[in-house]
Amino acid sequence: MKNNDTSSISFTAHYTGYVWYKNRLSHQAFATKQGFAYYQLLKPIEVLAKGVIGSDIKTTLLQRHQLLDRELTQLIHQHPDLQVLELACGLSPRGWRINKKYPYIHYVEADLQGMAEQKHQLLNKLSAINPTHKVSVCNILVQDNPDSLESLLQREFNPNKPLVVITEGLVNYFKLDDIMPFWSRLAQALKAFPAGFYLTDVYPKVTQHRFYHWIQFANKTLKVSSRSSFSMHFEQTDEAALCFKACGFQQTTVFNPDIELNERPTKGGALVWVLRAEV
């Protein structure tokens, strides 16, 4: 992993946060002026994409969020003493919602320094910072550092209780060769807990999609606007499972929103998957 500065992609947190707010998944406090501006700016593009491709950015954001919420809720019901770490939390309302519904669940949100400070201030205004819900700093790219994943896990979590780690809207901002070392470190770290789980979304290589060239154009646009290496990973679900096994996860399940969600299937196929991996 070469570049430790991922702050350039943080503008997407504003847009995503506003989408969640507009769809009643979040509190107004999570909706920023920047998010509103991006939401209005992208409206024409979203309408075009929905009409031509059958899906848009907003649709994939809601699909992945809904499936991640579903899997997390199931894990909480299976493991009442579950601990949760949401990395690259941005303006995600998940921690706020889970803490309200399951106040006994230990939930830590983490992000880079600037975003973590902003999130802490936001939650503090909502009186949502408490002994079971907090915000911490973490940079997934560093090791042997107080901000590393390993330091955060050691500092904030009970090794005698199960743990689930969540990343949403993160991994596709890295090339596969750059994110795999993090997955390997995560799998190794989770083995220190009696049960360890990882929930994430991933945007697959939709090379067989009939609107593949349109999707490629949209991805290139995102690369330029976010100054990042936004990449799509995996052509088949089996490929994803094999990759996670190579990183140290014993079992991986891939969820396709076209199959899992009770809504009309996307023209040409879903553009996002959700994965649940276990060590």
C-alpha cells in the first residue's frame, strides 16, 4: 500500500450521508450543505443512469446499506454480546441507529483524524456519545502505530467477546493488490476473538453487463472527481470467496441485492454485492 492519504475521497461521504437522510435512514444532523450540493448536482446524471442502465449511484448505496444492516442485525441476534467496529465510518448513521435500538451493544466508529473529529462532534450534538458508542481514529494503511487497526482493536475491544468489523464504501477505492494486505491483517486480528466477522460491500467487475461501457465511463468520472483509484473487483462470486480464503477467512458468503432484496431486479444485473466473511 503506497499512499496513506485517503482524505481526497471524503467528499463522497457528504453525498452518501445526504442520500441516507433523504431516505429516512438518518438524522438531519448527518445531512451537510456539501451533501445537498452534490445531491442536486448529480440528479440529472442519476435520472439518466436510471433510465439507461436501470440503476444509479443512489440505488447501489441503498442496496448495500440495507444488506449490511440486515447482516449486522442477524449477528446481533445470534451474539447478544457482539462488539462492532465500523471503519471509514464517514457520515454513516448506522452506529447512531444501532445504539438507539441496541444500547447494550459496544459500537465503535473509526475514521481518519479529520473525519473522526467531525463525526464525534456530530454525535455529541445528538447526545449519542456514551459508554457503548464512541468514535476513534484509525488508518487502515498503517501498522505499528497508535492509529493502526491492531492498536484500535487492542485498545477498545474485549478479546473475550465476538467482534464484527464493517466497511462500507471503502474497499473499491483501492486496487485489489492494495486492499488484500489489509484483509489479511484483519483476518489475523479477528482470530484473537472467540468469533470474528467482517461485513463489506464490493463493486464487482460487471464485464458481462449490457451497459458495461456506460458503467466504465461512470467509474472513470469518479476516479477523476475523487482523485482516487476506484476499481471494481471480482467477476464471479466464487472469485471473491477464494480471495477472502487466501486472506485468512474460513467462510465467505456473497449477497446479491437482486436475489436478496424484495424489489425489482436491476436491468443487466446488480452493480454492488455485500460480503460476510468469518474467520
